[in-house]
Amino acid sequence: VRQLEKAAQKARAAAQERVRHGERAMLGIVPKQWLEVLDDKHRYGSLLYPYFQRWELSRTRMSFFQWLDTGRGALVDLPEAPRRFLDE
């Protein structure tokens, strides 16, 4: 029973992250999950996240989904998340 409780606690911790807001820390959802929620095309967050990391490094003023679908991000094909899976 103790092992199950420990495993459940670990899974909950992995599914949430602490988001700092001033002096307080609140629970939030991990970026992979919120990317999936915000995507109108409902693509998997595990596929979107590597592209999100690449977008963060770019100096574009486009939003992430604009960059990914119609901007320079549409030309990016990452080996860890092939574009063909993203476009399915």
C-alpha cells in the first residue's frame, strides 16, 4: 500500500509544476499539457513541445501556433518529433 501511495504521489508531481506568482507558488500544468489544450488542431503536447522550445529560441514576434503553422516554424522538422506526425 505504501508503494502505491508513493507511486501515486510521484505521478501527481510529474503531472503538475509549481508556477511562481510573486511570493507565492501555485500548482499549474506542465507545458506539454497546456500546449495541447491551447492547440485548435488538438495535436499531442509531446509533439508540440520540442517545436515550442525551438520557437522560444527564435526572435519572432509571431505567436507560437502562427509560427508553427504559417511562419518559419512550418519549415522546421525536428528528429525527436517529425513533422509528418505533427501534421497527421
